[in-house]
Amino acid sequence: MTNGNSIILYIHHGRENQIFYLVYNSDNTVTFKNKNYAIDVKNCEAKNGSVIQLYEYNETLAQKFYLVDSGIGYYDNNYYILKYIHQINHLFVF
């Protein structure tokens, strides 16, 4: 992995590059970390069409999200909304 790699959807194969750990930060946000990399909003831009990438874990705001109940079954259906810390932009995670 290298900084700036795009996040893409791919069929599950169970390899290391598809495993992310949820890190709870002291400011009530979460970070998705994979080894030394994290899910990152490129250039910390909170707007439609912003690039979501892998980037070396650095604890910046670009790697912090709120985990929000989607309102359609938080535990029953495993639907979650990731709310980016800067704006009302959302990533939908199932």
C-alpha cells in the first residue's frame, strides 16, 4: 500500500487489505485503520465528489468520522452512516 491509493469496492476475499480496525478517538470520533494506513478524505475536503483514499495513519481530521445510527436498524441490519467530522457529508457503509 502507498499513500493516495483509492478505496474501491471488491468482492470479499478475506485478505489483509480488506481488514480495517475501528479506532475510537478521544474526541468521540472513529478512524478506520489498516496496519499503518487509514481511510482518509483527500486534502480534508468535505464536499460532494471528494476522494476517499488510503493514507498513512496520522491522526488528522481527514481520518476522523462520526459513526451515526442510520435510523433503519443500527444493530439488526448492520447499516451505518459515517459522518465526516467537518461537514454534513456522509459515507454510507453496510
